[in-house]
Amino acid sequence: MSTAYIHVEKASDMQTQWGSCSPKGQLTLNPHLVKAPRDCIDYVLLHELCHVAEHNHSEGFYRLMRQVMPQWEKVKERLDGMAYFYLNDV
């Protein structure tokens, strides 16, 4: 069984991504994520947790994403559309 550890990074250190997952399962989250709607936060968390099982963006990764959040593409599109405002405090 894999274990994931969550770490919130300084805002200045994560300018272009919402989260990441290290090979050891450490999740790093952008603190600006808390400004996003709940489903967008869920998407980022699930995306990074899927990397604990699939460490790349292979077909297996996307299959797992569809299993845990079938509508992930719509949620990602919504989050991407709001990213500028959340990341720049607009």
C-alpha cells in the first residue's frame, strides 16, 4: 500500500502548477488552491493522488482519473480558466 504525504509549498515557489507528486508520494500543493471551488480542489488532489499509483500521464493514469472523477476534464478546464485570477490575487 502506498502512502502519500501532503506538503503546502510557499506561494512564490509554485507559479505555474496547482500541485505535484514526488516519486516517494509527497504531494505538494499550491496555497492559492484554497481560493478555488471545492470540485477544483478535489480535482487537483485526485490528480496528484493518481500519481501515487501512476507516476506519469500515461493512458493508465487517465484511466484512473476517469474512474475516480469521470468529469475531471470539465473541472480542469474550469480551474484553468480561473487560474490567472487565483494565482495573481485579481
